[in-house]
Amino acid sequence: GVCGGDETNADECGIPVFYSSPEDIGGFQFNVEGVEVTGASGGAAEDAGFTVSTSATTVLGFSFSGTTIPAGNGLLTFLETENGQQGGCLYAVVISGSEGDAFSVEVSNCNTLVIEGG
């Protein structure tokens, strides 16, 4: 598999979404501009059993069973994009804790969520 017609491995096509959080994450939602999102998989969201839903511009992740993503940092999820587009930016980010409390979040480098807690 190739991405965008070049020799890039298809696994590298899309946008990795990273996070850094001092608290457990109970859910997340954000919009993406500059690319068309076709899906999401992997990362801490998948490890925690989260359901991650996407539209062309919106990503929503949560757990039906109430599990959380442990505090820490790493790959939150990997966004699959139309034709392996890269370079999109996240905005309108909402991150909540296990009790639904909203956290303060800053987006760094377009794809890293720096969470400051609630």
C-alpha cells in the first residue's frame, strides 16, 4: 500500500493524535481541518476499549463501560484520512475526566493535545 502516490507505507498515512495528561481521560471530541477523516484506530483509546466515531471533520471517543485512558502521554488515536492526507489540524477540542468534568486543553503542533486538568 502506498499513500498519496508516493512510496510511503500505508500505515504512515494519516494523522497520529498525541496526548499528554496529568489526569485520566473519560472522553474526547475534536474537529479536524485541512483533511477529510475516514476513520480512527489504535493508540491509548483502543487500548482502553473506547469507541471512537468519526465523520469527515469530527472525532468522538468514549467508553460505553466507563473505562478511562490513564494519565500519561503517548498516541491517543490514529486518524485515517481520505487518500492518506496529512497536515490537518485539530481544533474545538473537548476532553473530559471520568466524572464528565471538562479539562483545559491546548493544541500543540496541530496534532498534540496538552491537557492541563480540570
